[in-house]
Amino acid sequence: MKSVKNTILAFAVSLFAVSAMAQDKKDVVDIAIGSADHTTLVAAVKAADLVTTLKGAGPFTVFAPTNAAFAKLPAGTVETLLKPANKATLAGILTYHVVAGNLDATKVLAAIKGGMGKVVLTTVAGGKLTASIEGGKVILTDEKGGKATVTATDLKGSNGVIHVIDTVVMPK
């Protein structure tokens, strides 16, 4: 009986390891595509023609707004941004959600602690996001003073990491 339990345990551990390795084989775009909560983000990345870029070597840290985050924008905003005529504006907003490097949650928290409570991150778009901790949660403050809460961390891919946020952050 003990042998059977050990075999089942070993099998379960190996399945977990294979599952974890499989996620690492997916890049940040594939992870977003696989998330029912990020269909708007995926549509926006496609409309902005950023799929190839975000499938690149990276590494990238992506602060990924959920569908609910996009729904907080004023009525018609998403539809307007998805139009081909607004491709450059959309690309600017989306790349404002990306930081070069692989900043997992441990690194972000260490940087906040080392920065005496906050750290300023430079986005791929060239803008600034300020990460801090409020009420025990990591908060991103954009250049307009808008705030997003990180709701999930460390969705690790082959070319970076995704942290889920509850609000779309906006550049100047």
C-alpha cells in the first residue's frame, strides 16, 4: 500500500512539474491568449500590431489589464482605440503597460522596499509608472495620477512575466 501511495505521489509531482514547464514554454502573448479575462487585451495587442514584438526574446514584464479594467474606461473608448486609424495611440497605451526585463513579484517588492516605499519603472513606451504598496497591495500609479492594483502576479512565460492589474494605466 505504501508503494502505491509513493507511486501516486511521484506521478502527481511529475504532472505538476510538466505543467509548470509547459507554462514556461508559452510566451507572454500565449499566456494572455489562454486567459478568458484578457480577451480585450489580446484584441488590442492584435489591433496595435504588437503580437510579433511581444513574442520576441524580451524579457518583458507586462502589467496586463483585465476585461473588467478595460470596461472601466469611458463608453466607446475601447471601440475607438481598436480602429485602424488609432493604431499608434493604442500601441502607445499598450507599451505603457510593458517594462523591459523580468521583474517578478519578489523583484518588484524588493525595489519598492529599496526605494523607501516606491519605485519608478520606465515603460517600453518611455513613460513612467510608480509602484508602491498601499493596504498591503502593490499599486501602480500612472503619469496622470490614475491607480491600478496588481491582483495576480508571476504568470511566467518563456520571454517574461505577467502581472494582472484591475485598471488600465495611461501615459501623459
